[in-house]
Amino acid sequence: MALMLFRLSSFLTAIATLLETGVASDSRQQCTTTLSGAKLVADQLQLHYYNVSTGQYNHGELWTDANTLEDLHNLMLATGSDDYRGIADTSYIGQAALEPDTDWTKFLGGSNDDAQWIILALWKIADYKSARGQDSSAYMSSAAKIYDMIAREWDDTCGGGVWWSTDHTYKNAITNELFLLTSAAGYLRTKNETYLENANKEWSWLIDSGMRGPSGLFNDGLDLKTCQNNGQTTWTYNQAVVASGLAALYAATGNTRLLDQAEVSLDATIKFHGSLTDNGILKESCDLAVSNDETCDHDQQIFKGIWTKHVQYYLDNANDISRVAKYSHFLGFQHLGIVRHAVNSAHDVGSVWYTADQGQSQWSPEASASGLQALISAAKVR
Ligand SMILES: *[C@@H]1O[C@H](CO)[C@@H](O)[C@H](O)[C@H]1NC(C)=O
Ligand SMILES: *[C@@H]1O[C@H](CO)[C@@H](O)[C@H](O)[C@H]1NC(C)=O
């Protein structure tokens, strides 16, 4: 009996290995296919929305443009191509980064969250340039200047945290999750201890701030009168930017409890059926397939792609096969949802991924960039 069981189990192991091998070779094929799909979306994004004379996307915004530039460079780093090589230096953001005398206070308009998306874009452009043997120093030094401006926006109101804007009217999750990320990732890049101190200071404050509710999801921000969670919307992107920040801090410190903390919010995103997913696919609370007065605005149309991008960054720094396995199916499923429900014949991507569009999916550079990054992230983990 024991022998039979042993034989049965080794037989099952052999079958499992066979199946896995089959799946693995399909996956490698899928990866290349997914990246080819991403290139079609990126080409159409540039053709349809990129304005060569302004270096900005028509109907784009500063912070969504920053994310889109980051996505294009993620794509080139993934494929090894140079398809969008000229865009960094000619873009509105890139030109500001190359100019040593840029007045960043004026350029950023007081938005401490927007500023940090720009830091992330400048670092990604620097990565691409370094990988191609080009000078990236202007991008790095501009990112450092912006970082210092943001670090000065920390004070003791509600016990700590960086203000959402230089008006000092609101402390919220995204600005502080970004500060965790820019501080921890900045330390990994520069080994400058000030960044690491800021990352630790930020996480100590953020975890005790009350902005993460009992479901594991971060709400938008704090009520300044009470310093309590204001109970406002749980956006998708908030749940992953904190995770990529925590994984960068893990990479700096080796503390795996930070990864477990990150997965609280990632898992809450995936588990909350009817809240942040539908049919296993990400759904922003404002995402509607059927015509209605309300819809996601331009900012909100890019959030889901940012969730996928920062899960990818989380997994890159967590550097653990079992953690990759835990999220790869979900990321792959986002790819399927986009291909089935959101991409049109011209390769624009609509904002609704979870079901077939019935007239309400939004078409914009933000929605296309969101879809683009989801494809790049899916390709990376498969
Ligand atoms: C580029 O932007 C400028 C300024 O907003 C606008 O006048 C022009 O029509 C845009 N060009 C294209 C090709 O969309
Ligand atoms: C470390 O980073 C801080 C904050 O960006 C900066 O003010 C300081 O000059 C840096 N120190 C060194 C040695 O580069």
C-alpha cells in the first residue's frame, strides 16, 4: 500500500512536471506575444496622442505624461529595442530635466504627488540611458533636486507625513506612499543614508496613520481636523505603490515583514470582488461599461495600469519565485481582459477592462498608457 502510494505520488509529480514544462514554454511564447501587443499599443499612443511640438500628450497631464514616459522606457528595457529613444530628450519633462536652470517650483506647480511621478520617470529614463551607455547625469541630478523639495514638505501635522501640495491643506496616501518609494528606491540608487532614514520615517508614520482601513485597502487620505482616515475612495493605484515602496525598503534592509505588509494591500485589491475587481479584472470604482453621467476622469483612467506597474516593481525587488507565482496569474488575467474587452482595431485602449464596453469606456492617452503598462507587467511575470 505504502509502495503504491509512493508510485502514485511519483507518477503525479511526473505529470505535474510535464504540465509545468508545457506551461512554461507557452509562457515564454506568451511573453514575446504580449510585448508585441504592447508595442502596437505604444505606437498608436504616440501616433494618436503625442504632440511633437509641445512634447506633451494631447489631453494629457504632467503627472500622467510622466507615467507614460516611464512606460515607454519600461517597454524598451523589456524588449531591448530603441523604438522611442528620442522621446525623453524632446519631451516637455525631459527638456526641463536637461536644463540645469529649470525653476522646478514653478514647473511642478506645488503638487507633491505629481513631482514624485516625475522623479520615477526621470530615474527610468536614466536607467534606459545607462543601459545604452549614454550619459544619464542630468536626469539623475534633476530627480535629486525634486526629491529634496519634497523632503522639505514633511512636518509634524498629524504626527508626520508629506503634504499633498505646497498649500498644506491635505495629507494623503498617494503622496506618502510615493515618498516611501522615492526614499527607499533613492537609497538603493545612491546609497545616501538620508534617503533610507526618510523611508523608515515614512513607513513608521504611514502604517500608524490610519489611512489603511480594516479591509487592508488604503483610503484616499486623512481628515485634517481629526487626523483620522477620511474614508474616501480606495483607488487601485494606492494599493500597489505602497507595495513597491515596501519592496524597495525590503531590498535595502532585508526585513521580509515589509513584504508581508505589502501583500496585505495587494491581496485586498484582488479579493475584494465587486469593489476593486469584477470577473477577476481590475475595476476602478468609477469604471462603468454602460452609459451613465459619471465616469473616471483623466487622472483616474491611468490608475489600474499604475497598479500593475507597481506590482511588477514590487516583484522585481521582492525577488522571490513564490511571490511572483502568487501574482503572475492575476497580472496575466489583466492582459486577457484588456485584449478581450478594451483594445480597438487601431490599438487604442479604453478605460474599461472588466467587461465588454457598452458605450462608457473612455479613450484617452491615460487609458492607453494604463493598458500599455498592464501588458508590459504581464509580459514580465509570465
Ligand atoms: C499640439 O499642441 C498645440 C498646443 O496645444 C496645438 O495647437 C496643436 O494643434 C497640437 N498639434 C497636434 C498635432 O495635435
Ligand atoms: C544625501 O541626500 C540628501 C538629500 O537628498 C542631500 O541633501 C545630501 O547632500 C546627500 N549627501 C551626499 C553625501 O550626497
